[in-house]
Amino acid sequence: MKTYIISLVLGLMAAAGWSQQEGEVVVPLSDRGEIGTLEVDIKRGSIQVTGTDRSDVLVKYAVIKFEDEEHGDEEDGQEDEDTEEQDDLAGLKKVTKPNFSLEISENDNEVDIESESWFTAIELIIEVPHDFNLSLENYTGRSIKVENVEGELNLESYTGSIDATHVSGVVNASTYTGNLTITFDQIKADQAMAFSNYTGKIELTLPTDYKADLKMKTVWGDIYSAFDMNVSQSPTTLKKMEGDNFKLSTDDWTKASINGGGPEVMIKNFSGGIYLRKKT
């Protein structure tokens, strides 16, 4: 068992309204003969992961701190508050500096990358072996991008798009704001998958011979498919008695199968369309 840990605490000097620091770290794997896992959890920023022929993990990071932008439309009294703040700071020098923390660790082929910084954005560009499991999560800021990786991929963003191309295996992905686009080379048989979004489109490109049972829903949008499919179940009304209470609800999922059916694939959207394309 090996454990590899590097902790970075970076003091960022403001200059011309922004500041930046960047670097890279090579993380060795304990056992290259076994498939590894990359887990990334950052609060603000973007994540890009590419599968390569390397036998370790390369992490490149760039840290950027943007000063708050001035708003053109100020509320009543805002100018007076700004003037008062300037008076309070007269003759004083700022001594605090924004800090950024990043921790990278490896234990038994599991590489963990974490940052708890909310006000400083980080851009991560990571190279992993082609066969690697991924668990990527960012909360706010920018996008998650994955390319040329085969494994179990769990991708989650709150305010940002998700774009995965030339991926194989199993993917589960969700975002709140932004487009969700997944292009598969191959999909592992007999494995369920789930995709969800709130604002933005969901676009899946699937192998032409992929077999699946689809459970789909979009509130404000439409569903489009390049696959021939028959809707196997129309929305139904569900009635349930709970003691003396009566509950009536509508199951408004669209259910269909492609290529004879297979594992369930759940696709849920609120404000945006669902697009199913064939891989060419």
C-alpha cells in the first residue's frame, strides 16, 4: 500500500484586477496492473480529464482569482455606501491575501483531488490511463470535460456544462445549469445509466446496436430520436391510499425500447430538450 499526498496552500497576489498561479504534479499509481479511480471534488472551477497511454496521473492546475466586477446598475444608496467605505479605508493598506488550498493524494490506485476554495476558481487539466474510473464533481464556475476514457464515469456539476466524448463503459451524469452532452464509443452491457438536467439540453450519441429500455421525461421541451422506437407505456394516473388519506399522481414518463430493449436508461430534464443520436 502506498500513499502519496501533496498539499498546496497558495497565497495569491492581486495584480491588475486578477491573479494566477499554475503548476503540475505527476502522481504515481500503486499498482498499474489494476484499474484506477480518479475522484475530483472542487467548489469552483473546471475539470478536464483525458485518457492517454501514460501509466500514472498528470495533474495540471491553474488558479485564477477575479476581483468582483462593478455593476453598472446600482441600487439606490449604493454610491453613498461606496463613498463611506472609501472614507473608512483612507490611510489604510490591505494586508490580507486570498488563499487557495488544493490537496492531491493517492492510495491503492485511488487518486483524490480536493479543493474547498469557494472564491478562487481552479482549472484542472488531468491525464489518466485510458482505462480509469472517474468521479468528478464541481459546484460552480465552469465545465466538466472528459475524453478517451473507458470505465465507470460519474459526472456531476451544479452550474456548468458536462461534455464527454469518445467514452466507453458506463456513464451517470447530472447538471443543474448547462448542456449535458455524452458521445459513446461503446457501452457496457447490462448496466443501468441515468442522466438529468434542469436548464439546458441533454444530448446522447449511442452506438447503433445499443439495446436499452428508456425512461424519459422533459417538462418544457421535446424528445427527439434517431432510433426507431415504439412508446411502450403512455403516462398513467397512479392512485394510492395511505390510511385515510388519498393520493393521486400522474406518472408522465415516456417509456420506450431501442433494439429490443435492455438495461434501463433514465433521462430526465426540466427546461430543455432530449436528443438521442446514432454514432456514425
